[in-house]
Amino acid sequence: MIQPKTLSGFMELLPNQQIQFNHFIDIIRKTYERYGFLPIDTPVLESSEVLLAKAGGETEKQIYRFSKGDNDIAMRFDLTVPLAKYVAKNLNELNFPFQRYQIGKVYRGERPQKGRFREFYQCDIDVIGRGTLDIKYDALVPSVVASIFKEMNIGDFCIKVNNRKVLSGYLQSLGLEDIAQDVQRLVDKYKKIGKDVFVLSLKDLNIDDINIDKICAFLTLDGTKSEKITKLKQLGITNQTFCDGVSELETVINTMAGFGVDDNCYDIDLTIVRGLDYYTSTVYETVLIGHEDLGSVCGGGRYDNLASYYTHETLPGVGMSIGLTRLYSQLVEAGIIDGGKGAVSKAIILPMGDTLSHCLELAKVLRENDLNCEVYLQDVKFKHKISYAGKSGIKYAILVGEDEVKSGEYAVKDLESGTQTSLSQSQLIQLLQK
């Protein structure tokens, strides 16, 4: 016989876990739409020429790619490149700024390890401008994400916000523009490698001790968000890139407050850099307080031109992505959530004797009242029926015997507390609607 197994790097969940996972997807989708983001769905398979236009290095090595007839096909590895194609293809049909969201699976042939999957859900939002895009949209996107994490109820979190122009301009002011990218790569690893290794790495770039001290002091500016902005301004740096970055960062922080994001849910972190070849100004990373070892559970930022490989139009954008498969697996492993419980049905109807037709009619009425329920159809003894009901995770069992059919009142057993009561059909509906 063939051994039933799932490929490494692919997640399968038991039904109770899948219910919880789907609940998170529902929260994300409803929140995106609450803020006016429009849904799109792009194909899992794309022409390799289209999908790999911007790919290279490790990304291209991880692509699932194959031929079918004369077609060279690749599986999408993120939702951003398909978005670029989508916007370029539908440029004249879309309304700009274009606020879109997409929730779907992506595929990467990387080595499976803790928190890394070959198939996983990404939940993306982006705002795309045509020609220009106001910096205030850089505040909208993390505000949406803050609403999602609050509703998920997975603990305290903090969205770390930065602007890459600030660090870039600062390095230029120190005369380090020729090695700025090398320094930024090190800054991106600052919290992983620690200050000591960071300093040694800067010395390997032949940066003198004075500038190393300045860089370390810059990255560790403390205080409230407004105090950090003030300290950045008080550095007296006249470099235009730096000044633009500080101004944009201040606007984003102030506008997030205007969106009503709780003050303790976001902060300025000058060590956040993210993809050197992709993001151009605002960048974000989200951490769970007390579980920083999980790393960033959601990130993103602003990019100057989304679809330069597909159109001559300038399409600036800003977005964030929640890697839900990775996040869910880490939440379960860290014990932040219990891995799911419960059922989709509000009640299970147990026929007692020759009452099946009445049970089916009752189920029809409940479903017409938008109540999920199921009818137990196995012809077994009562103890087996109630045992199944108890293991199902459903809260209520409705016992329907001949006496209940005659009286019009049903014995309703609370499977959590063990209490039982008699209710009319209307009373039953009211109970299940709570």
C-alpha cells in the first residue's frame, strides 16, 4: 500500500485548526474591505517571461517552472509581481489610486525549515498611484494591519516604521555614499547579529571609529515617536535625502495617529531597512511583544515604480503582506493560540426513534434563519449519538423524540455545561442566534 504522506514544506490542518485559520482569513478580508480595498485574484500559473521579469539570484532558483506543450510556465512566488502585471494589463480600466487586496497561495522551492513553507498563504494590500501617490497612503496601510492584529486577539504587537531615505541621507552626510548599500545590509541585520558583530563588520568596511560611533548612536535614538523626530531634526543635517525622509516619516507617524491607531501599537525604528532593491522610502515590520524571537510577522513598504518591466507609466505604490501560513504555525508552536477548537455548526440534531423527517424539517428551518446545523443520520444507539455530539465540538445537541414532536418543544442539551432544558422552536432559534 502507498503510505499517505504530505510533501515537506506543505501545511495540512485538522478541521478544528482549519476553522481557526479560516477565521483569521475572514478577519483579514473583512478588514481590508472595511477600509475600501478591492479584491483581485490572479492565476497561480503565469508565463515564465512575465513572472520572472524582475527575478534573479536566489528567487529564480526557487521558482517552480515547467513546460506544457509550447508554453513555458511558472508558479507565482509572491502576489506583488502578479499585481504588477495585473495593473499594467488593466491600466485604463482601473481607478487610481488603486486600492487592492489579494489573499492566496504562493509557491517557493526553498529548503523547508521552521516557519518556512513551499506553499503558503499571503494576504496582501497595496495602494498603487498613477504618476504620484500621496505619502499619507503610507499611513493608511499599517493602520489597516493594526486593526487586523487587534481583532485577531493574538496579544500585543508593534508596527515598526522607518524611512530608508533617513539612513541613506545620513550615510551620505558622513561621506559614506560609496558603501551605503553595504552599510544598509548590515543595519538590516543589526538586531540579529548584535552591536558587537555589527561594529566589527563596519570596521571591515574601513569605516573609522568616529563614524562607527555616530552610526551606532543614530540607530539607537530613544524616546517617544515625536522625540525621535525632534532628535533627527536636531542633528542639523542638510542633506536633501535625509530631510525628505524625516519629513515623510513624521507625516506617516502623525497620520497613523489620525487614523486612530493606538499609540503603543507603532513606533519608529531606525534599524528597519528591508529589501535594498525594492523599497525606496517608508518601510514596516511588525513584531509580537514578548515573542520578538518569531521575527517580523508582517512587513512591507513603499516602492517607486511597481510595473516598470511591463509599462512605461510610473506607478508608485505602498503595501504590506501578512504571511498567514507562517504566522499561524508560529502562533501555535509558541503557544499563543491553542491550535483551534469548536465546530462550524451551532447545533447537532439527534433523532430519537422514527423522527428523522421531523429532524430534517427542523434543520431546514434553522438554516433558513442563517444557523449552521447538522443532523446525525447513523442508525445507532443513543449513547453513540451523544458521544459523537460530545466529541464534535458543537455546543448544543437537540434531542428529537416522539414526545418532542407532539409537544413542539425540544430537549436542548448544552454539551459544555451538561445542562438540559426544553425550548420551543422560536426559543431555540433565539438561543442559537446569541
